[in-house]
Amino acid sequence: MKKFLFLALFCALAANCDESARFIKSGEASAGSQSSADAVIQTDGISRADLQSCIVKSDEGSCERVARGLKSGCERKDQLSCFFYADALGRGLGVEKDVVASFELFREQCDAGSSEACYELSVKYLQGIGTPQSFELSGQALDKACKMHNKRACAVLDLLPKN
């Protein structure tokens, strides 16, 4: 699951997968719109070569340049950049690992209406990563994501007992 975000971004880069362009938030990207990779590359000035080298080869220099671009985009309040930057922070990809900052960015993105960020927030609460573990808050974030039509969140909720 941790690699899903960058793998989805890579999928968009390599194969222009429709699903990767839709997973952040309904309305942010949809069928027929540009891929997530293209959106991030255009917005943040990230080179396609650096993105590919970071994802495929785990090239540290490339990952650092990608992370700087994502951070810059996030500072400009670009939701897609913030989402990927939060993931990079949580995994220490191109930046020093900071699970608390990652959690906070996901929380801000969830509050701003990103269903995928709410899903990631639910995972952070469930595992106690960057925040104290809370099953109640995890469930609330998961429910919020599902109400925003996040298929993964709804699928998890469908597996839970209905009490």
C-alpha cells in the first residue's frame, strides 16, 4: 500500500492509466483529463527523467529533486503536490522521513476535501503513524472518504461488521 501512490504516478507516467488520474479526489482528475504524473510535472517543474529515475531506480538525487518540486507545489497550495509530498515525507523518499509532517499534510488535505487523503489518514490513525493510534478517528476518516466516493474506503467499510 505504501508504494501505491508513487506506483500510480509511475503508471500514469509510463502507461497513462486512467485510474491513476482519478484516485486523488473526484473532480480533481477525471477520465479524459491529464494524468497525475503530467499534472505534477507541469505544476511543479519536475522533470520526467527525474520522476522516472526516482520511481524506477530509487535514485537518491532524482528523488530529492522530485521532493523539492512537490514541496514547492505544496507551498503554493497545489493539492496534488501536497498529497504526493505527504507520501514522500511519510516514506522518506527524497526527504528526511517525517511521519508527523506527513500525517499533518494528509489531515489538511482530508479537511480540504481529498477522499484519498482521508483514506491515508485513516491508515495513519489505525497504525498510529505520526499520531496516537485511534480506531475511532480511523473509522471517522474512513467513513468521510467513503462518503466522498472513495472506492477503497467503501470496500474496507463493507468488510466491517455492521453494528
